Amino acid sequence: MRKAPDVGGDPARVPAPWLLEVVLASVNLMQVRITRSRMAGAPPEAVIVSQLAHLGLMDFYRAEEAIAEGQRAAEKTLPFLQQLGLGAA
């Protein structure tokens, strides 16, 4: 996402979001709602949560960072998964 310019606190001067930003935000919101709905209907035995909220849908160039965070989250969760009999021994 682009950084909003400093408009000196005047809300009338805040630029409208770009069309792509609106579309990406809409897709993200839709994905979150679909995920919540599916998880409510068929809850998983365990969920691994990665801290990726700072990444955008088009941040492909940050894949290495996202993968590393996923690895960290999985390793942190592994003992719990093993207690449930779900993780590798």
C-alpha cells in the first residue's frame, strides 16, 4: 500500500484510495470471512497462526520473510501438536 501524504490534518485533502488498493482490501476481507465461516462449520483440531498481518496480498517479494515466519510459528506450535498426536515425533 502506498503511504498517504501529509495533508496537515485536513480530511478534505486526503486522497481517495487507488482502485487496486480497494480491490485488494475487498479480496482480503472476503478471504477472512470465508475462512471464519469454514472454521465455524468444521473447526480444526489445531490452528497455527503466523504473524503476517503486515504483509499485503501483492508482497510477493517478501516471500522469504513470510516463509520464515511460517516456519517459526510451526516450530513454536509443534510441541502442542505432538501432545495431540498430530505432529511428527
